[in-house]
Amino acid sequence: MTIPVDGETDDPPTTARRRRRNPHSHQSILAATSELLGEVGYTALTMEGVAARAGVGKATVYRWWPTKGALVVETLSAQLPAPEPIDTGELRQDLLTAIRRAVQILAVGPAAAVIPALAADLSSDPAMAEQFRAQIIRPRRTVVLEVLQRATRTGELPADVDTELLLDIYAGAVFYRVLVSGEPVTDGLAVQLVNLLIDGKTPVTRPDGHADSAH
């Protein structure tokens, strides 16, 4: 029987022990996962490697996270800034802020290198996909839904606008570029998407081939 640094054994956990999380071990595991994601990436990450880096037994890691994906999703959720309300006083700027936040998460920030690799497992693991939606997607989506619903109350958007579809249009465009096409995800894209959503303005390119980012 192995006695890990945190004093827990690798024996099968009882139901009561499975529910308890030592706060110090919990944070150590999340920190170790974050470090290793930066060093080896999602694909090469192992639960055993996380346990060794965190100084805990591997049973401790498996007790709290049934899969590597579940652990990584919680780690990403802990890394990302909490979604703050958006209210600049103007719908166009509110949406620009929302889209720029999505770009920051998916194409620029620390999650950008992880989410494309994670996506393959999301499609084959319904429990992890639901965790991803609950911890990463829904809190941020709710913030933008509040923006759109406020705009319907003020008359900036029609009262019968399909707010869920508006969200899907811009989030889908960013996801597609990050996960599929590899096309650049720029601030110009954010501006074009806002112009499309609010004004129905068809995206155009400048003579140099770059997207027109003018308001």
C-alpha cells in the first residue's frame, strides 16, 4: 500500500471519503494540471503525472475526477476569469465586448491550446460535454443573453428576436475558425460579426484581402 504525501492511501475509496475534498490537495491538483497542460498539452497529460506533480496519490485524483477530461474542464474553469456582467450602455459595444471575450478564451488565452484537443473527447463523453457546458459555456452565455434581453426591452432589438440563435451565430463563427478552418480570429472578425448581427451588414474584404473592420 502506497502512502502518498497527502496521507491518503490508494485503497478503493468509500462513498463518504469520495465526497470529501481536502482543499489543499484539491488546489494542488488543479495547479499541477494547469502546469502540465502548459508543458505537455492535453493529449500527453496523465492522471498519474498530475498526482505525482501535486504530491498526492493517484486514487485521490480519480476519487474527485473520474476522467482526465473532467479534471481538465474543472482546471480550465478555475483558470478563466469569472464572467462579469456587460453593460456599456450601447448594444454594439456590449456585443463587441462579448465577442472579444470569446476570442480571448478560444484563440488567445491559456485555454486556446487546450480546447481544440479537448473537443474530440467532448464528442464521445456526454458527461464531460455536459460538465463543459455547465462550467465553461453556460455562465458566459447567460451574461450575453442578459445583454440581448435588455436590448429587446429597450427596443434596440426586436421583441421577438431569437436570442439563442444570435449567440450561436457569433460563437459558432469563432469556434469554427479555432477548431476547423484555422482562419485568423481577429478583432476585425468581432466587428464584422457585430455589424452582421445588428445591421445585417454583409462582411466584405478590402483590396488587400483583409476583412473590413470599419464600423
